[in-house]
Amino acid sequence: MKYNFDEIINRRNTYSMKWDGGDFIKRIGITERYDENTLPLFTADMDFSVPQPIIDALHQTVNHRIYGYSIFPKEYYEAIQYWFHKRHNWVINQEEIIYSPGTVHALHMAVKAFTNPGDGVIIQRPVYPPFTKVIEGNGRRVRNNALVCDENGYYSIDFADFEAKAKEKNTKLFILCNPHNPTGRIFKPEELQKLATICLENDVLIIADEIHGDLIRRYEKFVPLAKVTNNTEHIITCTAINKTFNVAGLHCTNLVIPNKKLRRKLTNEMGMHLASPFAISALIAAYNEGEDWLEQLKEYIDITMEWIVKFLAEKMPKVKVRIPEGTYLMWMNFGGYGISPSEVHERIYNKANVILEDGKMFGEEGLDFQRICVSSPRPMIQEAFQRIAREFADLN
């Protein structure tokens, strides 16, 4: 089936956080302006229709007319196993799979289960803001192994600093984000192997957030952390259909935990969680029949990103940006304009009426940056950049 990703679907009055949540968005400080002409490109969901097999599966579930407590059928686990074996040559045993109603929820529970108040948890800023919140909100300490950005906007790992932080007496956990949000790096197998080895040698547990692992460029390859090391006893992997297939509202994350003791401990901390029948039917359809849609999506997003890079080079050459290896996010450096981050914000959010995410939310390393989600129809993305360019024309 050929999908039309240029179709603009009106999401207003559908309980959408980005399109209907103006009061909430202003209250939490993302923007000061939100009206009927606002273009919200800040939150990591898509403005595309989901694959037709998911729609069909959900209709079938709706038509049953009863939506009670649900179990996970064998087809659920088989769909997960099928997908990761086919796409990543990763063999997952059924007993290793644990359901969670969300990735951030899983991180909260893992921090509580595997660390004590005052313990250190390594993250790599600039990074997805909830990583910091799940650490500090549970009384643990952030150990920031900041990624190093070169003059071309390429991020790499400071391994000497990482090892020093892993060796600290109270460092118990490392939360890896791969592909990395917001920089878009897909860490190479040799980088992952080195991180895994350092953590193993220092008794540091790894939680690998890999939920963007299927959203990569056509010419890139993603390898799960669990595939690059012979010892996975200290690794917990977060997977999800939420980002890949645009079903974040269905709350369906799956953790892969080879270590039986870790599985039991996290399960005890989390308590019992049952997925809705809609999440179950969506996952089975997505992993069994959604691959064609995903490949078309990837091509569409790649072309959008190529357009953005060309547009910025012509209209806003002081913005530094590169096409990310993974995710549908772009990480744009506005530091070349020589104005304050607050003025950058004013020009984009209040004058252009486009909502992105200020880089400072991702740590001080992101102070001059803006994150944009480009997972929307290209005409919408083009309008957003044209609006922004007009507000910076006097500075070019």
C-alpha cells in the first residue's frame, strides 16, 4: 500500500497534547503564545496517519464492544520476537519480555529498584529532560558524562570521563539513549561495546532506551546494545511501538531483561500492569504488518531533512545543523546569531508562532540550541521554517 504522508490531518479537538493543549503548554513554560495559527513541532509524536493494519486491528477490537482486563497472548510475544529477529537479528526469549505502560515510567521504576537515595546515575547530556527528572525526582544524583560536540555538530563520547564516573563508589546505573535524543547519534558497535565493558567491570547496570531504534536514516544501521556484547546480564533494553508507529497514546513499552534476578526485582517494584486490548492489538499488527509503512515513512522524513538542511543553508546560514543518524528530531544551533537564547525563543515562539523545544531543557550543553520534531507533513514543516526565516532575516 502506498501511503500519503503529505496529507494534513486536522488533529484539533482530538485530545491531542500538541494541538489541543495550549493552556497546558503555556502553563509548563514551553511557550507564551498559543493560538489557532500556532504550529506545534515540539513533542515527539507524528502528524501522520498510522499504518492501515493498525487501524484495521483497532477497528476489530472496537467492534468487539467489550474492553475489559486483558492478558498478553502468545501472538503478542511472537510479534515482538519476529520484529527484532527480522530487523536486527536479535533473538529474544519470551520470558525476557516485560510490559510497561511507558518508557519514562519504566525508568522511574528501575531507578527505584536498582539504586538507593544518594546513588549516582550516569546520563549523557544534552539529553531527553525526563532522564534528569527520574534521577533527581527519586533522590539520586546525576553523573553527567556530557557528549562532546565538534565544530561540525557531530557528537562523540568522552570515554575517559565516562570511566571515571563509572568508577565512583556510589555510581550504580547508566541510562543510555540510543539513538540519542536530541542529537540523533546512533552509537557505533565499538562505542557500545566499550560502554558495556566499562559498566560490567564497575558493576554498573545499564538501561538502554532504544525506542527510536527503528527511526533511522535509509543509509544508516542501528545495532541494539544487547547485540554487541556477549554478556547481557547487566543490560535492560527499552523497546516500544510508540515512536516507530505513532501510537504513543496507547502506552506500550516492552523491556527486554535477560537477567532473571533483575527481571524479578523490577517486576516487584513495578507491580502488576495490564495493557489495554487496543495496545495489544496495535502491537501485533504493527510488528507483523507495519514494515512497509515504516520504510515509506523513513524515506519521507529523510527527504524532509534534506530540504531543511538546504533551506537553512540558503536562508539562515548562521544556523548549524546536520542530518541526524537516527530519530525524527533535528538539533539546531542558533549560536551563530550572537543573540541570547531568550531572544531566539522570542523570535521563534512568539513572533513566528512556531513551538519547538528550547535546548536548555536538555542541559546547559544545549543552551544555544532548539529541537524540532520534523515528523509532520512537509508543507507544514516548510511553512514553519519560512516563518522562522522571516524573523531572522535582519540578522543574516
